[in-house]
Amino acid sequence: MQTYIPFLDKFLHLFFVKLCISYFLLYSLNNVNLKLNCVTFKKLKKVALYKKTMKKKLETLIIEIVNSLKKYGDES
């Protein structure tokens, strides 16, 4: 006999969506690291800015995941 827990279903969906987004951002950061050898000095500033914004987005997503974990933990 299985029971359906709606908040758990919603939480798991939210968690896996954010996990996939975080993985994609992390992959793109690594991709930028690999391409750094091919760029000129004029482009280095743009690449550094891109990496900085992607890193901030990744950090905010991780914070959101932790906060949602805390929120759903408090509700149960």
C-alpha cells in the first residue's frame, strides 16, 4: 500500500529541476575554463565577467535549494 504525499512530490520536483539547472551552470563554467586558452586578452575580461555571473547564479540556486529543504523540513 502506497500513500501519496503531495508536499514531498512538489519538493522532489523542485529539487530535481534546480539540481539540473545547477549541473548545467557548473558544466558551462567548466566549458569556459577549457576555452580560456583560445581567447585573446580583449576577451578575457568578458569571460571573467561571464564566469563571475554564472558562479553567482549557481550560488543563489544552491542557497535556494537549501532554503527549500529547510522550509519543507519545517512543514513536515
